[in-house]
Amino acid sequence: MTKSIGEILKRAREKKRMSVEDVYKQIKIHPSYLKALETDNYTVFSGKVHSKGFLKLYSDFLGLNVLEVMALWRREYEHEFEDKKEERFFQKKYIETPNFIITPTAILITFVFVAVMAFFGYLYYQYKNFTGAPALNIYYPADNLVTETSILDITGKTDLDSEVYINNQKIILGPDGSFAESVKLKEGLNTISIRSVNKLAKSTEYVRTIIFRPEEIEIPVLKEVAGESTQSTGSEELP
């Protein structure tokens, strides 16, 4: 009488004097799967690939002829998996995605969604501008500027609803928030504060350090021409 694959596996294991748990520790196949193989119960496996993989590994560990074992398995048990539509072990699952159909309703919903998001984005932008510190751009001068002129032109731009102070003196802004102001420098180190304040009293301030070094003017020195002094003295001598 021909022995089944399960009987062959069990007998080979018993010859090695190993329990199912001992085999599990060696090849990391769960005891429930080992017992299923030894009882020819392939219903616990998710698919053909699953069962074949464990059977090959178990047969090889027991020192059996793997080719003969697999040939016997194909003859007696492979047909049990032919009716299964899926083999989930080591296989990818493909999910069918529904076709997207463009309809007037879909276009309208998309348009409304974009419009609402743009509206709330605008509100958020205005809120940040209203509650935050005002923007202040200083075009001229740069910090640590060294100049030889006593009059310094300061130019820049700020938010329309803000006021600008240069050294605590309020200046007039242009229609677009730009400004240009001239200040008189003292010789040496000058510190200039440029501050923008909005309606919520939030402020942005920049400080510029300017060094004024007046241009040195050379005064020409008149020198006496050689011989003039001698001639003048000689004219005063009496004959």
C-alpha cells in the first residue's frame, strides 16, 4: 500500500526523533502548518504556492527526495487548488478602479470647490496681513554705509495702512506705500531708525548705521619765487 505524503513526512520526522515544535524552531514553519502537511490537510493553506513552498522546505529539512515528494503531491493534491480563483500567498492583488466620467455636475462641483478654497485662502492672507507686523522694505541706504555727503536719502516701501517713522519723526507716504526722505548727517557715526507701524500697533523696525566722513579739501599754499626777495632788497639800497 502506497503511503501518503503526510505519512512519509511524519515517519521521517519520527526517525529524527523530533517533535513538531522542534522542527518549528529549526525551519520557522508554524506547528499548525506542519501538522496539516503530515495529515494531508491542504485546506489551511491560502493557495498552491503557499502549500508547495512549505512542503518543499519541510521535505528538504527531513532529508527526503524533494523531487519525488513534489511529483507525488502534483499527482494527488494539485487538483484541489484548480478551482481556487486566487492564490494570495506571494502574489499581488489588483484592484479594479472605477472609470471616472466627466459630467457637467462634476465640473460644477470642481469649480465650486476651487472657488471656495480660493476665497478662504484670500481671507487667510488678509487676516495674516491684518494681524501680523507690517512689511517694510528699505531700498537705500544699506547698513554700515560710509559716505562723504552730509545729506542722506532714505527710500523704501511699506503697507498702505501703515505709518513710517524715521528717528521717531513721522514721514509722508506715497499712494503705493513708498517713501523717500532726506536726513542730515553729523560727522562720524550716525544711527538711523526706520520703523513702520500698522493700525494694530504692530511694528517692523530696521536700524541703519551710517558713517559720514567729509571730503578733505586741500588749500593751495603760495610759495615765493626765488630771486624776488633779493631784487626787492636791492632796490632799497642807496647808491
